Amino acid sequence: MMLENQLPILVLKFILITDLNMIALRNEKMDPVSTIVCQRFPRMLLGFCEALSPLNVSSDYPLSKALKHFHLLDLMYHLIIVNVSPKRNPDEELEAAKNIKEISAKVRIEMPEDEETSGASHKVRSRKESLFTFD
């Protein structure tokens, strides 16, 4: 596998949340950030693993569990070796959506209000509170 398959899923998730909030700042119509990050993003990860795996992978793997793996290679490994997919846990999914909303709110606070949202010109103001603090 290539090195980019070992990027932490957590980092990919933060990049996605930041990018989605920049789009939201431009008042473009889109699905809620939590819906994209909790449903579409894990489907993309699972689809990527299924497409590249030389072996059969579990097709009914819970979306919330996909985001808990360290990186794509770890996710693919678990998809291949698992005989029975873990059960879907609605409480865990609600908690994940709540965490995404909290992270998204922190990201929005960090964004300057008069910024131009082009990729390279975006600079996040430094603050005492870090985006990467977890409760």
C-alpha cells in the first residue's frame, strides 16, 4: 500500500471538517457537516478499501466503526479479517455526530471572519484553545 493510506483517519477527518466549514462560510448550500463526516466520509473510506482489496471485505461494516481505525490500511486489515461485522450502535453514532458538531464549532471560531477562503491564503489565528483537544 502507498504511504497516503497510512495517514491517520483523524487527520483526514479534521481536514474535511475544516474544508466543509470554509465552504459553509461562502454560504454555499450543502448537507450538514456532521452528515457528510459521519455518513459520506466513512462510505468513501469503506468503498476505497473494498475497491483496492485483493480479498473479499465485509460489506456491512458500521460507518461509525470505520472512523475509529487509525488509518486506511488498519481499516482494510480489519475489513478483511473480520468474519462477522460489529453490530451497529445508534448511541455511538449519535455521540460521534455530537463530537463532529463540537469540532466543527471550534473550527468556525478559529476562522477569521474577513478571510478569503482560497486554500493557500487561509491562515488560522492562533489561540490558547487547540482544535485538537479532546474531552
